Amino acid sequence: MSSKELMNSDEMARTLNRIVFQILENVKDAKEICLVGIRRGGAHLADRLGEIFKSEGYNNIQVGYLDITLYRDDLTTIAEYPLLQGTELDFDVRGRHIVLVDDVIYTGRTTRAAMDALIDLGRPKKISMAVLIDRGHRELPVQPDFIGKVIPTSNDEIIEVALKEQAGNNSVTIQKKI
């Protein structure tokens, strides 16, 4: 598989900062915001966004993680025994402005599963979506509110987000399936 780097560590940091400012510009009361990272890819990004909010003086932003495994519509095709990673939300979602965070949006199916999982926990006041990369090809009517970068792809390409928390480095690459 050939790959091409699309975003390095510095570009990723600037992009995440830009997402935080997009959120602040569009949310009237930042005290309402709770960041919920979709496990796997969105969890570390939610942490990073939370740290940026803190560095800007918003110390009340809560961060949690959502496991959508059992809400996926392809559950029976991905594994005989799915690996659950656990939902960790130390706050009540009812009446809050939830910003779902993920690394890449593609078909919209992960977002749909995340909204189903979240609503099972309570009724948020509002749900928004923040993604690092939007690669297009929606199969469902889902559109993120806050986008780091739009990277058009073909269906035979894969966007790989590598984070130092998982892979030891920060980068976004595009790879062609062979």
C-alpha cells in the first residue's frame, strides 16, 4: 500500500485549535459544552480539544468517551465476538450541548450509531459533530458542524489518523487499497 502524508504534527495542532475556535464562535454558552469522543479515533482527539479549551480559560468543559460497538449496523460482519471498549461519561447528557468528536467522517454510519448510543443515555439539548477529517462519500444524511480539513478521496483510499497516544506520532496519511 502506498501512502502520502497529508497533515503533520504541527498542522494537526493548528487544525485542532481552529476547531476549538469554531466551536466557541458557534456555541452561545461554552458552559453547556461536553466533548464526547467516539471510541477509538475520537477519544484522544476529545482529550486534546479539552486541553485546548482549558488553555483558553474554559476549565468547565467536560470530556467523555462513547463506545458505539453494539450500535453499529455492521456488527455481525466485523467480528463474531465484538470487543467492547466501554463508555465513560462522568456527567449527565440531559440538557447539555454534546459535541461528538471523531477523527474521520466517511459514510456517516459511525455518527448515526453514536447519536443512538448517546440518546439512550438521555436527551441532550443539542448534538453537534466535530471531525478532524471529512473525506466525503456519505451514505446517510449526516454533516459535521466543525471540520478540521476536507480531504476528497476515492472509495479505494483509506485515511489513517495516527496519534502519539496510539501510534507514537501525529500524522494523517492517505493510503490506496491494493
